[in-house]
Amino acid sequence: MWVEVGSQFVRRWQAFFYQLERLHRLECDNVNHLWLLHYLFLSMINDDCKAFQEEWNAHPISGEGHDQSPNVSNMLKEFSSGSHLLYIGHVTAGNG
């Protein structure tokens, strides 16, 4: 997973920030520059991180899970353990 985090998520932002250093004189040791980076880009970085997480959790994993995504695998574990019944029972009891 960490290889994919680096190749599909981190490297794009890293290249962008290096370009800001080279072409636009971003100073990574300047607290004002760092504050501005946070202000301008943190929400976009968080959005990209969330999108990567959602894609990762939906992609099929081969092997023991029989090509199921982590989302499907977790759901099946909940069904097999009966933990989903606790939630359904709670909702039913709360509605009654």
C-alpha cells in the first residue's frame, strides 16, 4: 500500500512543491511560506488523500479475499460475525 501512496498521491504534491521552490522562490524554512502553503493547499491535499483512501478501499485485493475490495471484505466479516445485527437491533429498538 505504501508504494501506491507514494506513487499515486505523494509524488504529485512533492513535485508541485519542488516546482514552487525552484520557479517561485518558495522557502521551505520560512514559517510564513509554510503558513501560506497550509492556507492555500491543505484542503486540496486532504481531498486528494480522501479520494485515494476511497479508491484504495474499493479496489479488489487478490488472494485470501477472493478478489474482493476491502469494503466488501469488511462487510462480509460483519455479517459472518453477527455484528451487523447489533446495529439493526439498536435501530429497531430506537424506532419502536
